[in-house]
Amino acid sequence: MSNFNKDLDIAFQKKVVNKTNEFVKRLTLDLYRTITANSAKVGFSFGSPVLTGQYYTNHNISLNSISQTTSSKRGTAESPLSGLSLSNAQLTLRSFKLGDTIFISNAVSYARLIEAGWSTMKAPQGVYRVAAELIKVKYKNVTIS
């Protein structure tokens, strides 16, 4: 193979890898936005239930291991915290490269109960499962596990 063909092959590979990285980041941020939407503000069809904001503010994106961190940020029932910033998620995803595993998690003690439908009025079908299904429809044939 000539040097020109090798250079062309390398350039093509870099372009494919870069485009794939950007697609994965875009899909992940879309999934994160869906999970972290205040369910009351989107008609309870998806998103996180909000009472004090503890669950709502503890969604984390991490690479290659599940984050166990929690925040003590809270609002009140009358004045829950406003929308979450994507800056932390975007900052984490900057270092993403193909081969990494992306985790979106929530480590508050009752997160599994919410996912099991415990919040019957605000998230009866859970949060993560509903968001994953919405993203699967939007990005046809994408597998989210």
C-alpha cells in the first residue's frame, strides 16, 4: 500500500472515530436531558419526579465505573430546584473515547424504588427505563442497557 493510501486510510479512520465519539456524546446528553427533566414540567410522561430535589439533583454521568456520589442540594415542595445544568455531564464526556463505558446513575437510597414505580403520580413507569425507550425510538436501532 502506498504512503498516500495509508495516509488516506488513517485520515478516514480518524474521521469515523471522531464522528462516532460525537454521536455517542450527543446521544448520551440527550438521554441525560430526558432523565433529568422535571417530570411535572413535561406532563409526567418522562423525567424525574421532584419533591425536595434530592433525587432530581443526584443523577450522575461517569466513565468506566458507576458513580456513588450524592449531593445534599435540596429545594422544598413549594420551591424545588430549577433545571439541572448539563455542564458536569458535558465535562465528564469530554474525556470519553471509544471503548469507554458510560454510566448514568443515581445513588440516593430510594432511587431503585422510583425506578420500580414507587412515585405513582410523577414517574409511575420509572425514570431510566422510560428515558431509554424514548431514546431508542429517537435514535432507531440503538441499544441502551
